[in-house]
Amino acid sequence: METPRKKRGEKRAFICEGCGFRSLRWLGKCPECGSWDSFIEEAPREKDTSHNFQNGPLKLSEIDATKEFERYLTEISEFNRVLGGGIVPGSLCLFGGEPGIGKSTLLLQALSSLSRKGLKILYCSGEESATQIKLRAKRLGVDEDIFVLCQPNIEALMSEILKMAPDCLAIDSIQTMYSPEIGSLPGSIGQVRAVTARLMEISKGLSIPVFIIGHVTKEGSIAGPKALEHLVDTVLYLEGDRTQAFRILRTVKNRFGPTHEIGVFEMRDKGLREVKNPSNLFMADRKKLVSGSVLVPCLEGTRPILIEIQTLVNHSFLAMPRRTTSGVDANRLALLIAVSEKVLGITLYDKDIFVNVVGGFKIVETASDLPLICAILSSLREQPISHDTAIFGEVGLTGEIRSISNCQIRINEIKRMGLKRCILPGSGLKGLKIPKGLEVIPIEYLGDIENLL
């Protein structure tokens, strides 16, 4: 790709592909991130007045927001939940995830449901040919009324969008799109930012929702280190282990709804199928009398989910015992082990400890502190925890059990799933409405757990 020739009097900037630092001249080393030979020349884009937001300032009382609240609802309720109740017209959504995790599959299924409702959908791809998209759509059973355009040039793409005026637009993927005004290769930070800026003009100017698929790097960030998150309205991440069938769609940013909402999906032969009751999913294969297993009600956004934590404690023959975790922060586990040895007087320094969250789920909240310690005790003493018991609570450094948020929602989920007993922080019991048939056991100190397991 040739770099556009500089015109007389035209000022150009050089931008670092690693961090986005701008300079008026080329630099060998970036003073911001320290990377070498990372500056590329970025040509200024000519002014485009083909579609402006508005002609002048307006009072809030004069703005008609009726259309903005008419969200587009897909037939996938989990997808609607994560977006805060549906797709907002004029929104720009970044759909991230590892390559091959199912981003294109899920988005194509959601757009197909909109097409069946009579909306005009344009699916633009720079990665696949029209034939490849047709074969994937046939396997998924996708509505054939979706328009497909295989064009990586954003300027040519925008002219087609203005002619067609679709109701919804999808870009797959942002790393393959390029602007001829930028002299760098597609996927570089300069190209990614320029293309996203053009798509934002289309989204806001024509009031159509735009979905951008973005692959993540090995470090787990979208290419161009978070260079797009401040530009878009919503950031979604599709997570999961490729060896397992379950996928979790997580909201990281949402200007039109709550953040940290999740949607649970299961990969099938004909695409992703939504899981409306994830608690049943994570509890399906749970054994009744197994040591080291405990249920914890976690809260993801506004949704409570009962998740199983499994631990294995075994005598170690190594100089440095192993501490292996899956779905739990390893540093948090080390802290809880130290508190357990101090408060409970147990010996763990010569034990290998393995922790696993069933189903590939990741727990980030401190509600799992108390159940994790209980699971360690259960495995250490070969003493199973009752299968109809759920535990939650935060553990402090001195062994006190601290209250956590939304206790009412958690115990309601415990009751709904048919459990009979719940161990929770005593400080969080005030004001709770205890469901009938559920035994609630409050504790204030970690040492009180000894007689309850």
C-alpha cells in the first residue's frame, strides 16, 4: 500500500502503533511505551460534511428521544440482556474475543433474527469471501435475506452504506479493514482508529447500530492496546475454553445499560444456543457426597448463578508445594491459605492445593472467600459438605466474615434451586427476608465454621 503524497502546507503526524503516542516527526523510540521503530505516518483526513450530527445546539427539552428508546430486540434473550435490553439505534458496539471463539457465529445468529423481523441488515467482511459466508450461514440456518459485502476498503464501504441505508451494520473484522488515506498496513493502530472513527460517523450520523468484531492479542487486549474502547458505546467480550462447549458473553462497557452483565451460551453443531438457567448448567454433573466440593452463589451483573468450586488437597513431596488455580485468582488463594493456617490452626504449607471452578467460569468477587476455605477444609479432612448447602462471604485478614452486596438476591437463587441450607455472614442478615424451607446460618468469625461443616 503506497503512502499518500504530502501536499504543500499539509501537516502530518506520526503515531506509535503500540500506545498511540503522537509526534510531529518520526522517532526511532517511543518516549511513552519505549518500543522501537513503531511510528507510522498518519495523513489527515479531508473534511466530510455528507452527514452531520445536527446543525446547531439544541435544548434537552427540544430533543426527540423516542426513537432512541425503541431498541431492536433479537430472538436471543441472553444477547438482549447483555446489551441492556436490546440494540440501541445509533450505537457503536465492539465485539471482542479470541479468534475462533464464536464471535462471528453469535453475531450472525443475532442479525438473522433482526432480518426476520423485516430489518435491512448489511454484513461486511474483510476476512471471508461471499461463498464462505454463505456456507457458514447455511450450517447455522441463518436467514438468507441478510446482505453481504466483502470489501476491506472503508471508503468504498461507506459509499455503499450511504446508497443502501441499512438498519444495522456488522464489520468482520476491524483488523482487516483499511483506509487508503493511512500509509500503514491493515490491523495497525493507525488503521484501526481511522476505520473506527469513520464507522462512528456512520453510526451517529445515520442512527444505525454498528457492530465491530475485534480479535484479541496474546496479551488479551484488542489490537491497538484498548485504542477503541473509548470510541465505542459498548464493549462485549466472548469468553470460554475451546475444549468446552460453554461460552460467556460479558459486558465490559455499556453507555445504555448496566456493565458486567453476562450471557451464557453453549456451542452446538448449528451455532450457539442460549442457556437461560445457567445454575442448572453448572450443577448438572455434581456428585452428592464428594469432599472438596461446595456451591457458591455468585452475582454477575444483576444475575445470580450457583457455581461449584472444587478443591484437591494432597500431601506434597516437593520443596515448593504446588498451588494451581482455574477460575480463581492465585494471589487470593495464597491469602486465604495464610488466614486459614493462622485462624484455624491447620497445616497447609506442606500440601499441594488445586482449585477448579466447574464449567470454565471465572470468579472475581470476594463472595467466594468463605466457600473456598470450606472446600479446602473438606478436602483436607475428607469430610464432604452437604449437597444441599450453599456458602458465601468475604474473609478478612483477621478471620472476620464480612458482608457482601445483594445477599437477598443470592439467597433467593439458593432457594429457587432447591437447596436447604445457607451459610452467610452474620452482618448481612439484617433486613433479609428468609424464604420458607431455607435454613440460614449466620457466622461472624472464621473459627465458627469448624462445627458447621
